[in-house]
Amino acid sequence: MNKLPEDTLDPDDWPAFRQQSHRMLDDMLDYIEHIRERPVWQAAPDEIRTHFHAPLPQKEGNLAAAHAQFMHDILPYAVGNAHPGFMGWVHGGGTPVGMAAEILAAGLNANLGGRNQMPVEVERQIVRWMRELFQFPDTASGVFVTGTSMANLMSVLVARTTALGQAVRQTGLLANGHHCVAYTSAAAHGCIAQAMDLSGLGIASLRRIPTNEQHQMDLTALTAAIKADRAAGLLPFFIAGTAGTVDTGAIDDLAQIARIANTERIWFHVDGAYGALGMMSPEIAPLLEGIQLADSIAFDFHKWGQVQYDAGFLLVRDASLHMDAFAAPATYLRRETRGLAGGSPWPCDFGPDLSRGFRALKTWFTITVFGTEKMGRSMAHTCYLARYLATQVAAHSELELLAPVTLNIVCFRYHPDRTDHPNHQITAEQLDELNRDIVADLHESGIAAPSTTTIQGKAAIRAAIVNHRTMQQDIDALIAAVLHHGNIRASISRRI
């Protein structure tokens, strides 16, 4: 019998590979250590983009060459959320601890769909920790997912199955005969509507409840909407409160929503994408009163928790209801009482994924190394910086605060003083365009990267201060840059 050919993807020269790997690690540690010396963001030139139009490689390449291309063509042109000047979207900055943990997880290459293995037990410890943090009972379950968008979708599916029974998974919505409706704030993230879409319930079945002056869900309007839907023969089944809205960081009155949901026998979910982890901070936790009463909570460790992307999480008060929505053991997933097929239930019983990375490890490392006290202080510091930014906005006549500052998001705009040109007043449309141009100018300057949003019909400069590396000097740089670019553009407009 001829000997089979031996061909592996492991290195032929382990010492050389080890040396190159250490060089790659050192480059990334240097990148993080000296991140302030770089621009927040810079656009990739067309000539760089063309490097990624190459055809599919057929022959072996070289690790050192691939690394060199990464350093030259990829690293300088990333979104920049590790930079302290990044304030555009609610992205965490990551930590060197999380990066090192990712190396360990990648080396282990565990599939956390299930099986009797310690990586699954690490995920279960995170579940137990989150029960403790949110004061959930021992009957609660949890599972890692890509992010809160997926967790919100899963919460809709759990609430649907709870309201209609497990048979809905077999017969579908039409066979059930009920028209289910859900409720959320008009300021809620668009992924709530997407969850209704993907679940088959339909976006039209989502009631977007108006907000009050604090950008919270109007609870009088919520109660009226539920009453009207019941009168119309519809089935209210899901209310999503928000802990940290995407535009302004507002927190719905979660305690009152919980009371309404309990009275109406409706599933109470909290979209806490970034705000929920504020429970780690004694300063922020009181603002989240009522979150402990939720039936489910969705949040991201990769935002305020500073864990490397991605690390979303869904926590459900009743594990049996959670499993009812997803568990579907197949023959090849048979559970045993001993051996590698033991350890049931598995994470795949609580979500749609069979193939799952070891997201729990970088989260476990982050919480173990830093502890909730230090992590909570870091979150509280971003809120302090937001309040400081608001005072700086108030201190300059050219700037205007557009929304209350609840957590760590500040919405403001540049508004030039036109009193010296009474015949040349800026229009609302021109003012909106001016502020959008200022944000683009800031991006291209590399100094700061806020985003834009619309607050009560007005274009706003939105600074989301999430990165643990952001300090007062970065807020000062943002203000100075807004004034600089705003004054230049206003001056040009006056000459025109």
C-alpha cells in the first residue's frame, strides 16, 4: 500500500514562525501604546484600495509579506475606534488585555456550540455574573451573540413563542390566528424594527411610541396604544424599553414600563446595547432602576465594557422560556450523561448558532483583570467628560446644546452669530449643511471623529464618548476644532 501524502498547514519552520508572530504582536502593542500619535481616521487612497482587487491566490504566499501589507494597507485606514478622539458611534476602544485573550482563544479554536468542555463553562460563569449584576434569579439563562441587534431579534422570538406557544415554531404565524403587536420608543435603535421584520411579524406591527422632553418613551402614549390595540382585537406581546438611546443616550423609565408590562401581561425587554453595563457603576446604576424587572436584556460587552469585537449578550429571566424558542436537538447533537456529548444544555439550545467562537474568554479576562469597580469608574468617567463637554458648549456663544445629557452622548451644533449681518441670516437648511460639513472636516483633519444626527429637525454634531482612553484634552481638542472649522466656513459664507 502506498503511503498517503502528508501535507499540513502548520509551519515548516516553527522558530521562524514564532519570531514572525512575536513581531506581529509587538506591532499591535505599539499601535495601541502610541495611538495618540496617529490621526483618528484617514481615507484610504484609491491606489491602496486597488491592492485588494487582486485575483484569488493559487500559490503559497509569505506570512511576513502579508503582515507587511496589513501594516501598510489596512492598519492606517481602519475606522479608528481605538483612538481617544473617536466619538462618532458607540464603539468600545478595546484593551490590550482583550487582545491578548483573543490570541489564546484563537489558538484554542474552540467551537462553543456545545459539548462537555471548559470553554462552555467559562461562558456559563459569565451568565452567572450577569445574573448577579442585574439581580436576575438563578433560573435566568444567557448566551453570547454577535451584538445587540441579534440579541434583540432573539428576544422578540422568545417573547413570540411565550405568547403563542411552541406550536408557532411548527405552524407559523398564519396558522395561529393572532396579530401580534410590539411597542418601543420613537428614539429606539432601528434594530428593533429589523427584529420585527426578520421574525416575520412585520415592521407595521411595531408601534413607535412618541418621546417626552427627556427623549424617553411617553408612557401615557404607550398605555393608550396598548388599549387601542386590544380594542382592535390585536395581541400586544412585547415592549422594548431603551437604556441609552442611540441619538442622545436617554434612558426610558424602566421601572414604570415594567409595571405597565406586568399589568398588561406583556414581555418586557430592555435594549441596553451600551447603557445596561452602567450597572457596574454606583453613579450610573440608579438611572437604570427597573432593569432588574425585565424579562430579557440585550447588551454589548464590546461597547462600554471595552471588550474586543464582537461580544453581544442576551440575558433571559426564565431559561425554560428561552429554550422553548430555540432548542431543537437533532440526532447528531444527541446528549449523553458522560463523555464529550455530555454537559447539556448547550449554548446552541439558547440561540440559532451551532458554530460559535469563544467570545466568553476575552470577556472573562476583561472582567477578571479589571473588576467591575474599575470598569464602572471608567464608564462614569465618560459621563463626566460628557458633562464637561456640555459646559464647554454653553461657554461658547457659537455653540448650542440640542438635547439633555443623560449619560455620555452630547448633541450640539455650531451656530454662527449673524447679528452683525442682519440682511444675511443663515437659513435652517444652510445651518444643517454647515454642521454636516464641520463633521466631515473634523474627520478629514484626523483630530476628532464625531458623527451627525438629527434632533427635533436640526442637524446635530453628536459626540459619543465611549472610549476609556478619551480624556479632557480630547474634549478640548474637539471643541477647538469645531470652532476652527465652523468659523472658517462661516467666514466664507459671509463673504459670499
